[in-house]
Amino acid sequence: ATKAYSPVNLFVCPSHFIMSKMNQAGVFPERLRWVPNFIATSLAKPKRDPGGGVVYAGRLSQEKGVDVLIQAVARLGARLDIAGDGPQKAELQALGERLGAKDIHFHGHLSRDDVLSLLRSAAVSVLPSRCHENQPLLVLESLACGVPVVGTKLGGVPELIRQGVDGDLVAPNAPDELADRIGAILSDPRRAYEMGQAGREKMDQEFSPSRHLQRLDGIYEEA
């Protein structure tokens, strides 16, 4: 009614997922353009050697599915490092103890540099969300660190992960399937390392600051 958006020529969407949702809602579909977020690859050094455990970095709340990840890791007996805080922390700690998962480490809130360092120590990063993510930073940071990602088939996550190339995709709320995919990566550290390298190359080519600015220049030129 206020026509506040009338002067806006183009709207930027960081994922094809959110652009499709905006299209479905009829929100200026002709003005929507896809421009993904970027990762400062020069600041996110890639890991140098194969090996490591499992890492999750993010909010500890129900919609993030960390409980599913803990169930999966308990089945494998693998090391899990968790960076982040949230209302579900005590519940998740209790779940790990109840399942006998003795190699789960809660680090609390960490600085960005410490998160990147933790990612580099891992063989695989996991995004077990049971909610729709737009373009989660964890995926970009993990791949920039040369670490493959296992994520759920929701929201914008599938468009960031190439199955078998730089990660894998699973259904949400499926701890057995998640354990199977994580286990396959952990069992072959060299392949995991190569997947991580492929992810880093993708970040350098398609998600770097220079590529982002190039896309933005195109948007401004069109507008």
C-alpha cells in the first residue's frame, strides 16, 4: 500500500531456494536476481593434511538438528567437536552422555578464527538442520577450509554441495543415514581430503570476494 519498494529496480537473493520462494509468493518475481554470498578465501586457509573427526559450528537449538548428529556420531564412536551455544546445550550434553558418546566436546562460543581452526582439524563438517537454511555460512567456511560437508536436503544447502565431489546430502531427522554418510567419509581420510580440496577450489572460483563483486557489478549495470 505504501509502495515503499517501487523505486527498487532489482532484489538480490543469495540462494536459488529463497528466490524460488519469493517467486512462489509473487514478490516482484521479475526483479529477483541470484547473487550468492562470498567467503574471504584469503583469510580461510585450507587444511594441509588428511584426517580428523567431525565438526558442527552453529546455534544449539532444536531446528538445527544437532541431536540427530549426536545420535549418528554415537553409532560411529567418532570424535565430535561442537562450536556454539544455545538453549538446547544442556539437553544435547545429556543426550551424548545417555548414548555413551564419550568423545563429544562442547567448545561454546568461539571467535571466527577459532572456528576456522576447528574446521581445519576435522575430516568432515556436518550441517544436520531440520529447518530450511538459506545459504549457511558453515558450508562456505568448511569448504574454504578444505573440509567436505554433509548437509540435509533442505533449503539452499543442496545447491552448495556436490554429492560425492565435495560432500554429501542426507534426509533430515535420519541418524542412521547420517551415520552411514559420515562413516564413509571418515573411513577414507585421503578421499575426504581430496573432497575438501575440490570444495576449496569451488570457493576460490565461484564464491570469492572478486567473483561476488563481479556479479554485483552486473546487477548494478542491469539496474
